[in-house]
Amino acid sequence: VPLWERYGNNPALDGVRVTGWPPDDDPIYKNPPYGDAFVVFMLLTGYGLKPTPQNMPTPPGPAGPDITMIAVILIIALVVIAVGIYYMKKK
């Protein structure tokens, strides 16, 4: 005898990671074309589910200097200095 019905393999507490779960009698839970379809549909269409504030993605910060470009410039400068020293000693 089933004591409760679980609609999908995606247990999530309302308010912990997401908010806005529709009530249990919402028609979106009925007749999914495959397992867990209602969650995929709700995530793709924005139907109800929203991330909680602590799980919102953080906006990217200001871009810092490109370390690779700085390293390349330093290597080129060192090569130019080494070549200059070589030619000065050669004369």
C-alpha cells in the first residue's frame, strides 16, 4: 500500500535551493511524456521555479589584467635585452 506518491526523482525542499513549486494539484504534474518532465519544463520555461537568493549565480567581477599577456610581454622584453647585451659585448 503506497503511503505517499513521489512525482519524480528530484526531491528538493521548497525554499532551500529553489522557490515557487506549484501546489500538488497543479496540472503540470499530470501525464508527463517521460520521467521528471515537469521539472525540465518548469526550468526551461520559468514556470514557477526560481533559485533562492543564496543560490543565485554571482555576477562576474571586473576583468583583471591578462596574466598571459603580461608574461608574454615580459619574455619579449627579456629577449630584447639579452639580444642587446649580446650585440653590445660583440662590438
